[in-house]
Amino acid sequence: MTARQFWLDEVPLNRGHRSASDTPSIRGGGQILQRPAARLHGTRYQHVLAARVPSRVTVDLNRPCRSFEAVVGLDDYGVTYGEVVFSVQGDDGRVLWSSPAMSADSPPVTVRVPLDGRTSIRLVVTPVRGSVPVVDLADWAQARLTC
């Protein structure tokens, strides 16, 4: 079977419940924006899932998936006062990947997480120091699932 990519800025948003679809979907849509592009540290990226800080967004895979990949950082057009940590959690709550503390001056960080056996993942952005909720905007750019 040929692998298929799903860009997270294009998958359906479900405001609360898990979708019965056989394609990936996102719960927690009130915390996020699906954007075609954004700038992180001066570089333009496509396929962006932007989230207010703090945020916790569940991505239901709804099919066997191999990996999640993205580039993370704080949005150049947001007003950022502090530092955040990005993390990807498995459906069991275990942290599968975590970034260092990142500020507006930090270069973007690449995310690669294997997903074998997972049914969902959570994309989490946590303030570390000095972050102002609802003002800071964290981006999961080029965010995609390979299934």
C-alpha cells in the first residue's frame, strides 16, 4: 500500500468528538487556526497549524500512520514575551517528542515522530517563562502525517 500524506492545515476540524471518518481529523478546533502559510524566524513555511499558548490539540489518526513531521516555532507576527515548549504526546499520554524552551529569537526546530500502533497524538504547547496566554502564537508548520 502506498503511503499517503495528510497536511494538518487541510484535515477536518471536529469541535469535540472523535470523527468516524477513515481520514485523520483534529479535535480542539477552538484553540487552533489552520493557515496556508506563516513566518517563523524570518522563513516562510506552508501548511501551518497555529495554536494559542497554552494549547493541547488532539489529532485522531483514524487509520494506521507511520509518522508525524513538522517544523515548530513562535510565529513572527505574534507578540511573544516569553518561552514555550512544544511536545507531541501519544494516546497514552507519554511524551514522544519535546522541544527545548523556545523564544521569539529561537530558530525553528524539526519534529519527527514515529506513530506505529498509535490511534491519536496530542500537540501540546506549554508556557515556560514569561509567556502571555492568548497573545503568543505557536506554529506547527509543514505539519503532516504519513499514513
